[in-house]
Amino acid sequence: MVNHWDENLIWSKYHLSVAERMFDEFSKSGNKRFLVGVIRELAESVSNLVDAFLIREAVLGRFKVSKHPARNLGVFSKKIGIKYLGEDLVKDLLKVFELARARKKSPIEFSRDNKILFLIEGEYKILTGKSMGNLLDSTKIALSKFRISSD
């Protein structure tokens, strides 16, 4: 039987696999363009995963979807995500969204060694390959927990 949220899960897995391949290429080459691609693909994966959780809760009658994405994300981060994933995983998923937003807003990016510096509103944010790998792992874990919690 096909569930309403299955399409979102398929897209989440797809974008995660693309992000993993880009991260592998970044690890081999050190080219910052791959890390920027990882951020974009990982944000797409997390977005689809969050949508899957929201759709499932709406279909089960536990949540009414709002027309305001920020409100839906707030409900996910404070209630739905905590219930199924735990606080640490939810924080990591939200960090992916924060990085994607920061990447779009940043007028300046510097790349050195295994790090990228973003200048955002006068503050520098540092992204390392290791922290990006941790976010990839967190997204994989969150995706696996969706399956466990929905069965």
C-alpha cells in the first residue's frame, strides 16, 4: 500500500544519496563547490523528510497543515520531530536549514584546507568537512527512524 508521504521519502533518499556522493568527491578533491552542493542537496533531503513527517501526522489527524511554512517547521521542531527523532537530531536537521540560508545570504565565501568561511551579517560562520559529515550522518539516522516509527 502506498502512503501519502512515500514520495517525499523517496525524494529525501535521492537527495541524500546525491549529497553523499558530492561529499565523497569533496573529500577526495577538496573543491569547495562540492561542499556547497552538499549543503544544497542535504537541505532538499531534510526538507522532504520534514514534509513526510508533517504529511503523515496530518493524514493520521494529529496535525493540521498550515499555509505558512515557518509555522509548519515550528510545529515539526517543537512537537513532531522531538517525538520521533529526539532533540539532538532535530537540532542537526534545523542546522542544515540554517546552513542553506546562510549560504544563500553570504556575500563572501572563503575556502581553506577542509573549511569554508561564510560572512553573514558581519559574523563569520565556519563549516568543516567533519561537521558536514556529521550532518549527513544525522540525516541518515533521521530517515531510518521515520521508517521505524511509521511501520
